[in-house]
Amino acid sequence: MTSLPAAQPARKLGLVIDLDVCVGCHACVVSCKEWNTGGYGAALSDQDPYGAEVSGTFLNRVHSFEVIPEGGEIVGEAGEARIVHFPKSCLHCDDAPCVTVCPTGASYKRTEDGIVLVDEDMCIGCGLCAWACPYGAREMDLAAGVMKKCTLCVDRIYNETIQEIDRVPSCVRTCPANARHYGDLADPQSEVSLMVAARGGIDLMPEQGTRPVNKYLPPRPRQALGAGSEQALLAENTDGATGFFAWLDGVLEKL
């Protein structure tokens, strides 16, 4: 079996994901698929992509959940559901069970930055790491016969041939809602660490004892509407509208 680094990495590169602003657009999923298909390791394959039984390998997925608030004390939430979009990929855990279960040493955690990777030349496709991961963050590439996972775009973040602004994971660079953030979570003064401290960032399934590096920022409570706010929102005045809005207002009045 494979051992974890004897000492904690000096740097812990990872992601902070803001569940309050993620809109579930899947731009991060598409960008991740594109970058990792043409970048580090073997391409991410798809099986029967245009058929009825389509399947494929992804390093990042977005799950959407309908949450019914308990109590319903906040105006706008009482008796109503709230949609939370939950992106999920490898969390680069400090105590990564996917590493210690690997029989060949293919799965390992880097000492210099804490990133968990798979050496595809050593992977035998046994699937033990996928069974050990409590987050379901690893996927078997059926075409390559090896296990795939988020690399934190290791071939990108250290790539000095691209502009510095692009030396972040592809998903972070792509996110239109600024819901994904990248940095060193071992540095208490880094932007991501300060963000976690200010917003009460949480670990995913802390009871598993894996100590994930990636953190999630929980959704903020919705603001209560003031007295008469609902009526004010519905009673919008279009007097004085010009241009396109004036034309649209005239068309709607004829309906």
C-alpha cells in the first residue's frame, strides 16, 4: 500500500467553492473536460456520446439539490424550496484514503503542495481508490483503463508559458459567477483562507476524518423583505420608458 507524506506539506493548494453564488451553469464542468482532455495524462473518454446510453469520464460534476428551509421564518422561504448547486471534485484530503489503499503507488499525495494525483503508468485500474473515496470523486476511464481524478490543473498552475492570470485551475478561470476560488489553504493570510474564516467555510463530510483541503462556503440566509416590498416589486412603473423598453411596453399593452 501507499504511504502519505510523513510531514504535512508546507503548501496546501486547493479550492474554495461558494455555494451562495454558484448558479449551476456547468461552465466549470465543460472547461475541466476540455482542458484535461487535451492536457495532463490520457484524454478523458466518452462512450456512445450521441446514443441513448451515453456515459463519460468527468473530473468535476455539479449536483443540484432542492432544500426546504426548516421553520420557514424568513419571508420568501416559508413553505418554498431553495435550489443549491453543489460542485464536487477531488478534495485533495490531508488523510486521503484513496492514497493509502492503492496497491501500486499510482495514487499519491505530493509533498510540495499537497495535490493528490494518479500516475497513470502505474495504475492497474483495480478501482480500490474509488471504493475508498467517500466523496465519489474518482472515475474509471473505460477507454484508458485507468482511474481519473481532479489534478487541480497541475499542468496549468505551474505553466510559465501561459499568462500569469491563467495559472489557476481551468474551472476557476471559467466560472462566470466567481463561485470558485484557488489558493494556498495552509497560509492563514491567503485570500482563500481569509474567505473561509470570514464566511465560516466547512469541510465536506467531516465525520469521515479525511481532512479535505477544499472548503465550501455555505449559502447565506436570504434577506427578509421589508413591509410592502412585495407589492412594490409587482407595481413597477413604466412611465417615461424610452427606446426598446418603450416599444416593449407598447407591445405588451396590446396583449
